[in-house]
Amino acid sequence: MANVSTPHITTEDQERLARTLGISDAVGGETLTLSEMKTAVDADTTPEFASLGEAIRSDLEGRLDVDLLRSALSDLAAQIDRLPEVRERGIPRGEREPEVLYRELVEPGWRVYDHLQEVDFFESVDANASRFEPEYIRDTAHELIGADELTSALAEIGFDDREQTVLVMDIVNNNTRLSRWVPTAEIPEGVEFNVEFVPPLHQRAMGGALLWIRTLDVHLWQKRVLITERILDDGFWDIKAMLGGLYLLTMAALEVADATEAAITDSQLSAALTASAAILIVNQEDICSDMYHITEEMRAPSEAR
């Protein structure tokens, strides 16, 4: 049976998370769980988050397709549900070309991506969002942890307490990595590329995650003699986390689209958008080292040896 567990949570990771959230003394030295974080974190809403959510709702009013987003959200949940089956298969079958295995996982995500691009959703978020500064990341985590609607939704699609804790760690424990990703308008002058061709941050985050998963069929099939169970195990969580990020982002877009049934506050909407981007960014970078950049130490032994 394939190992589909989440990454190991080290003591250092946990201590850093608790310290950043300001709850070091609240967990009594025991394993930090989402439930404990909900009890310990400050539930006060940051005004900046509320204003961001309000601005995005106003900008995009009447432009998003509720039915398309609702259908895609359901289909994303179904794809997350079949992840253990995909991991059990591991490497796509096929004699002359790979079967469609991993590509199917992101088909709903591409529908959402194309629609959000058409209605300038990404541009609206980019124009209103803040940079990934440490304080902003911390406040995002606080909002996400306290938003029962968001954490319950993740639980319903198969993210248990421990896995949601790892998602929060993805957001909180990667300040330096996330700080390299900035809204397009804030990219400094003098860079070596033409900024005019750089998509908005959330578009980069979402599109990148979709592309990395989509190309796994060809990559794993072509490199099958190098692939080990360890590589597949390590990449499994990266894939699941990215699908969780896609789900959160789609959920946020649906929230904007369906004003008559708003389920989360403006602050929670902002947190969902920021958290989803952070999760997508961190895990698409991780999948590069876990599944794509196969070193001599990682690869399966050569049969010629």
C-alpha cells in the first residue's frame, strides 16, 4: 500500500509556528494542532483584511460565473478524493505515450483559471493585495485559523487536523520564500525581464501549480526508470496541498461571485486569497525538488550497476 502521509512535522517547525503566531505558552509543549491554534490565536479582525475583501467584491461584482465556479469546486473535491488511487498507480501507464492520470486532477482547476483570467479577477486581487510581509503572513494565518467556514471546508474534502496544521505551516514558516513573490506593480525597476509580460501574483501562483501537476504524466512516464517510491511519496503531499490551495482559491472566487449567499466575512475572504496563493507557491517550489530535480542520491539504482 502506498504511503500517503503528510510531511513529518519537526519540533523546530512547530516551535517556529507557535512563536510566530504568539502562542508559544499556550500549547504546553505538546503537539500543536489546529484545534489548539483556534483556541489560542487572537480572533480580532485586521482592518486591512476587511478593506481588501470589500474592494475585491466591489471590483468584481456581477462578473463571475456562479454556476461554473460551483461546478468546478465540486469537481476539485472529487479529484482530491481520488488522490490515493493516483498515488497507488504512481507512474502513468502507456506504451507509446502516458495515460491521462495527473492531468485529470487539474482539469477543474484549468476551468477556473481560464474564467478568472477572462474576467480580470487576478488583476483585481493584484491591485488590492499587500505584499508577503511577515506581519501580513501572520495575520493571514490568524484569519484562516479562526475561519471555521474555511477550515471546515478543508476538512470536508479530506484535510485532517494534522494536514491543515501543515498548510498553516506552509504559510507561516516560509516568510523568506514568499517575500520573493510580489504583486506585478511592485516588481522593482532594473530587473532583467520585461515586467509588462509578468502576470499578476495569484495568476502566477495558480497557473504554476496547474502546470507542474499537468506535466507529471509526461515527466514520470519518461523518467520512470529513475522514479522511486520515496519520490512518489514526497510528491504526493505537494500535489494534495496544491489541490487544497486551488480549492481555497476557487472557494474565495465563488464567494465573490455569489453575493446572495456570502458565507465568509471580507477579512476571511482576504485570508482565503492570500493563504491559497501562499500554499500554491510553497508547494510548487517543493514539488520541483521532490519530483522534478532528481539527483543521483534520489534516483532508483541503475540496473547496469
